[in-house]
Amino acid sequence: MTKPKIGITIGDINGVGPEVIIKALSNKRILNQCTPIIYGSSKVMAYYKKALDAQDFNFSAGTTAENAADNKITVINCWDEESEITQGQATKDGGKYAYIAMDKATQDCLAGHIDAIVTAPINKQAMQMANFPHVGHTEYLTEATKSEGSLMMMVSDALKVALVTNHLPVSEVSENISKKAILKKLKTLNKTLVEDFGVEKPIIAILGLNPHAGDEGVIGKEDEDIIKPAIAEAKRQGIVVAGPYPADGFFGSSKFSKVDAILSMYHDQGLVAFKALSFGTGVNYTGGLPIIRTSPDHGTAYDIVGKNLANPGSIRSAIYLAIDSVRLRRQYAEDRANPVKKVELKEKRGRRRD
């Protein structure tokens, strides 16, 4: 297989995105695995290279991903004007440039010019200042790729946690939990595990919504009336799923280590445990899209910008996961490109039957 081209969006230029990108790509061994293409600004990257005294980080400015040189890091200039860098602050320009880079990378990925996208962190306040019409990356990518739905997943070596609801106020979670929504997420999760992670027959655990998973209806009805019927239907459709499990006991007893993935009802229910166990090495993976997208498990970290303290571990993991998923998805498609057709052998007329 050819080396995948991995598009890396610069994120908020006032956050730690440029710093962790530079640190992750300073190790030249990564060029043996992929061709990194940064979507942003060569001037911004040069500014941070100088500030970090990153002598091992070298890049070439380019105009198109198609012409990106192998064994080199290319920066695609997504805007021409001078960028005002205000380290550690949410600004309209920070949101605007993050949006421009994200959109350019997405369109290139849809056109097949790059094989996957790794998105550096954005700041929701800055994005709103720039009139970004979405809650975050996941919602934007779902619309931009014209997908029926998507799945937010957090991935590490230890566990994979997916969500039924993403960035919702807790007061709105219950009304957005339905049998249909759970089934849709379970199908997407199962498909993603098979095609993008190479798990042949995934085992999925599903968490309850209420404390003690409702205690058989004593503490809320959703677990009995919605989640259990969704599990039963998923099993009828061939998905291996168990639950609903009380979230506290499930993570506390290490049951998570016995399954391939966990489906959580809402953001903090699953991600508090995930980040407690995997922060700094975890990766945000968006399932259910026609393209592959990963990102680090942290935000813009405005409080440490400019201090050379940002840890590149998570974005490095995001890059390698993107590489692995590209290869696994390619292999999955190749294995099924020419399926063996069943041929019925008909006996010749007049042939004696025993």
C-alpha cells in the first residue's frame, strides 16, 4: 500500500495546535509512515518554529495537496493575509483561520487528494466570534460530508468510548435518548470497529442512563423502556452488545477491559472515565463518515501557550491512528472488491443419478 497523505489542520493559531504539530512532526520517523500536509499558514508555522527553536522541524510551502512531495512536510497556505497571533486568547481571527483550514482540508479529503484529516484543537468561543455555524468539528464534518449521522469516539490503547449524545446540556440528554437513536449509534459503532479498527466481531457494552442503570425502573424509566429494547433489537440484527451497565461500577470493576468498545449515553458519563484513564494519549475519532478524521483529546490550552509546555503525545497518537485506519479501511475494501460468487452446478440432462 502507498503511504497515506495525512492532512493536519492548524486549529486555533492562538492555542497549542501549532506547537504540538511541530513537536509531533519533528521526529523524522513519522515520514516513513505517511506524508504530512499541514493546512494553515507557512508564516504562522515559521513563527512558532522560531519561538520553539525547533531546529528539527522543516517544511516546504505548497499550494495543493496533489503536488505535496513525499518524505517532506508540506504546509498548504489556506489564506494570504497576515495573521495576527494573540497567544492564549480567543479572537475572531483565531476562529476564522481555523474554519478556513478545516474546510480546505475537508474538501481535499472528499476529493481524494488526502487520505485522512487530523484536526488540531479549536476554541468554541473563538469559532462563535467567527460565525462558525456548528457546535464543533464533529457537527461540521457530519454536514460537510453529507453524512446521515456520525459517531463521536474517544480511543486509546486501553479503551474505546462512543457517545449517543455529544455536546448537549445535561438537562436535554434524556429527551434525546430514544430506541432509534441508540440503534443508529450502535450500528455505526459496530461498522466503525469492523472497517476502521479491524475488529472482526466486536463486543460492545452499553451504559445505562440513570444511576444503577435505573434499578429496574426505581430510578428512572429510560433504561427499562428505551435502552433495553434497543439492545434486544441490536442483538436481533447480529450486533454483539450487552448492558445496560451502571457507569460507575462498570469502570470501577475494570469490565471495560473485556469489551471492544463502550457506548455511553452522554458526554461526561463516558469521557470523565476515559480521560481519567487515558488523558494525554487519547484520540478523538469520528465514526460514520466517508472520510477518516482524528484529533487530540485536549483543547487549545490557552493557559500554557508560548511556554513550550504542550505535550504532543495525543496529536502524535491521532496521526498514527489516522494512518492505521486508512490502511485498515483500504484493506477492508480490497478484501471485498471481488467477492466469490455462488455458482449453482446443474446436472447435465440424461446424466444418471445415483
